[in-house]
Amino acid sequence: MIDVQEIRKDFPILERQVNGKQLIYLDNAATSQKPRCVIQALQSYYEGYNANIHRGIHTLSEEATSAYEGVREKVREFIDAPESRCVIFTRNATEALNLIAYSWGRTNILPGDEIVLSAMEHHSNLVPWQLLAAERGAKLVYLELTPDGLIDLEQAAAVIGPRTKVVAVTMMSNVLGTITPVRELGNLAHARGALLIVDGAQGVPHLKTSVSELGCDFLVFSCHKMLGPTGVGILWGRAELLEAMPPFLSGGDMISAVWRDRVRFNELPYKFEAGTPNIADVIATGSAIDYLQKLGMDNIRAHEIDLTGYALGRLSEIPDATVYGPGDATCRGGVISFNFADVHPHDIGQILNDAGIAIRAGHHCCQPLMRDLKVTGTARASFYIYNTKEEIDLFLDALQEADRVMGHVACR
Ligand code: C6P
């Protein structure tokens, strides 16, 4: 197991107060906090070797290039991918998904083809496919959930069919916490000659990830949810797919030669990294990966199962609380969405904020799922490596207080 009290010392922000109370940060599914080593990596780059990469022959540029490319190799190792040239740096998971839909989708999706998504997709893995389907005359088909919030594999086997070209699913729901049976869906997709795209924005920061074990064709994620700075996303794809795809953005760095009337594209990964990239943040992402690797992803997962099981148990003691998603902490990540009978989630968020507790409230960029749940939004608490059971107790005390205050308001 991990030593949470030691970990907490590495996160300066956890020392701050909010509304006169010690901060309790339970909004990790939106973005994680950053350890000192990540903040220091940014400072070291700007103070010590700030330069553009791939272009210069001076020392600073060579140092920056080597640090930047070193992180590509760290990412490759982190997701157990065969080749670092298939790791592409983007701005975030959203941009990586748009890259696939635009570049692979516009080349491969034909009228009448089916694009299969799950009912719990984030808008970032939904809207790009809606736009593509409308443009290409393709159809969106949905994988439905069981009453427990799990993917219904029987229905999946029925809807993934001969017209399916791609199955694009989240690895872990940012609302329900549900962990998707990615491997099984990959088998169904591949049996039909379709591709499997995995949105790892919530999964990769919390679950040990191997692209070969997942059996996916593309994986995307955002590094700001795994201790890294904002502004760095990852696209990993199988080499033969990436080789065959046209560029997404064009300009500097993505070319190997340009004439007045034509261009020859650069090799992977540079074909997909046009313009000056987010050098500092990519370099600091390397420190975030080192930090996670040192703790061990299996230990992180064990800690989160422990916290989630504890929080689910305590929430079940609160009358009128509705908790969404699987009841078993081992089938889900550390994301808990909930509502009280007639209290608006924003009011819950506000009252908790008064107690120094940060959660998220709203539709969580999953409006179709909210409609299925027959709510306009939920409150959501999400955990990471530095959260403790004591924090969960304080969160639940504040929640009961919210319940009491709002109940009294409703009675007046
Ligand atoms: N979900 C949340 O609070 P970006 O914004 O590109 O880094 O990540 C997009 C994204 C894609 N897929 C899933 C499953 C996600 O959860 C997210 C981001 C945040 O739930 C912000 S809406």
C-alpha cells in the first residue's frame, strides 16, 4: 500500500485553506493536483534550458529536445506500447479524439457504416463522431448499460455487427466510475473487422495500462488528470494505422520537404505534431510519470478501491442519497456521482465549498447519460493518491449538514 501521509507532503496545494478550512480536494476526475517535482521540472526547464526543439544545433535546444523525446519513451513504457514513434503529443484527450475522427475517420468511414459508442461517453468521445457521421452519412449506434451501470455485453454482441467500422469507448466513466470491459469489446469489434478506440482520460491515471493487453487500436488520455501539467494529451495508435492516416494539422515540423506546389510529410510521430509543441509541459509530464511509477499503479488502484468502498458504504447510510453506478468498488474507479432527493447538485457543491471541500456538480460533459439517468446533473466526488478516509468522513459530515440545511429550507 502507499503511504498517503508521505505523499501529501509532496503536494504544496494541500496545505492551503479554503473558506477558513483545510482544503479537501475531491475533484480529481476534473484535474489532479501537481506534486512539487512536476512544478520544479517546469521551473528547471524555463530557468535552465528553455529553447525550441528539433530545430536548433545549440546546447539548449539539444537539451530540450532530448528531455522532450525522453518523455515520449517514458509514455511508451507507461502504456506498455511497442514503439515510441506511435506516441503522439496533443493538447489533451479531446484533441487526440478529434485527430482520430478527423484523420482516420474521414479516410475510412463510408455512408452506411456504423460507429459504436457507449451510453456513458464524455462529449469529447461523442461530438467528434456525431460530426463525422453527419458528414459521411454514417450511423451512431449505442452500447447500453445494465441497471447496475455496467456495459451490457449481450447487447454489445448484438449491436457490433457487419456494418460496424469502429467501436469507441471510455475506459472508465467520469460519472459512474464504471470500468469498461475493453478487452471483450475489442474481441467483438475485431471479429467484425472494426477498430477499437479507447478513451483513457479517466482510466489511464488510475489503472495499470498496457495497450497490448487492452487489445485496442488507439488509446488517448490527458496528462493533467495524472499529476502532469495542463496542456498535454497523448494519442497512441497502431503503427500501420498512423502511417496510413493523413495529417490533422499542418505547418512546421510535420513536413520532411516542401516545394511551391507540394509537400512530403514527416515520419511518425512528427507528422502529427505540427508547430512548436508544449515543450515545458511535456517535459514536466515525465516527472509525473516517474512519480506514479515509483508509487506503482497497482498500489494506487488498491488505495482507490479502499477509499471508494469506504465512501460507498458511508453514503449508503445517508437516507435520500442516490448513488449512481456499480455498487462494487472493484468494478469501478474512484468517482462517485450522487444526488439527494430534491437538493440541486450545485447547492450541494456550494455548501461543501463553504466547508473547504472541492467536488464537481453538473452534467460532467455527459448530457446523454444524464438523460438516461433522468437527472439534469449530479454532484460528484473523485479520489486520487493523496485522499484519505478522514477526508471522506469530513466530506460525509458536510454532506449530512447540507442535507439537514437544505431539508429545513425545503420545509419552510
Ligand atoms: N472529463 C471531468 O470533470 P480533456 O478535457 O480533453 O482533458 O478530457 C476530456 C475527457 C474525455 N473523456 C473522459 C472520460 C473525460 O472524463 C474527460 C474529461 C473532466 O469529468 C472534464 S469535463
